Amino acid sequence: MNVNDRPCGKHQIIMNDCLNIVITGVTDADSFDEHCIKVFTECGELTIYGEGLHVNEMNVETGSLSVEGSLTALIYGDRRITRRLGLLGKLMR
């Protein structure tokens, strides 16, 4: 991994038994339903997949997100593209 490709900013994920997750460093939300939650973090776009997903708390001021449900995957998108999109880019998708 190149030093320039490393994620920057503070971001943390704490998962308990694949049933609940607490994420810090969340900057914005894109979309969510009971199968998929897409958020933007300090490390880029993060997609959470699962069944029966429920957002318990989301606070972009503190950067925290709490989700419960049966978690099956966490996938990061390309950090370089995510940071360039900004609000206008997300609206145009």
C-alpha cells in the first residue's frame, strides 16, 4: 500500500457478534433500508449489508452511527472518488 493511498482521518468500527455495530468518523449518509446502509466516513464510502438492519442512532455532528441487525458484509468504496464527489456529486448520482 502506498502512503498516499492510506485512509486519513479518525474512523473506528466496533462490532458485537455480527448483530450490532458502532461506527465513528461518519460524515454523511447516502441511503439505508433493512438490507443495505450506505454512509460516508473519514475513510471513504462504507456500505453495510445484512438482514433486518435498523439505524438506532446517527449523528453527523459527532460522527457516530449505531446499527443493529444481522450483519453480513462491510465494504469500502474508493476513497479518492468519494472525497471528490461532495454534496453536488452525491445529488447527481
